[in-house]
Amino acid sequence: MQRESLSAYIGIALKAGYVIIGSDKLATYNKKLYLVLLDTNAQKSSRKVYEKLIETGIEGREIENLGELNNKTYKIIGIKNKGLADEILKQIN
């Protein structure tokens, strides 16, 4: 995984408004999501939301120190743009 490129793509998604941040917002979000990223150190509530979203067929990945990529404190984020989600997945895999 290339952390610099991953950080850049997440930064682009954040600036473009294609990111849903936090387990509370993701749990109630009812539109199309293409990717969910979870910090490996996330709490039980965030992990439960992540697993629920994965069960619905949304692509998901766990990333070590997710929030540190862009100097933020989030533990779970959802990407709602297919192109950016695909590029982020390429950087992870």
C-alpha cells in the first residue's frame, strides 16, 4: 500500500465532498456508498457499523492509522464516488 497516494486520494475526496465521516453518519446514510474504510484501532461501535455496511455489499477495507493519513481523527469513513473509490482500492491492493 502506498500511503502517500492513498492520503492524496482521500484528501481529494474530502475536499470534493465525497466522504461521509463517522459511524453515526454512516449508520443513517441511505444513499449509494462505494467504499468504507475502517481504522484498525476503531472502537466496537464503528466496527459494528462497518460490518453492517459490508453485509449490504459495500466494498470495505481496514487501514492501520486511517486518521493519520490526513491529520484527522476519524476512525471510519465512507466514499460516495465510484471513481475515487476505485482509485483508493488500487492504492490499498
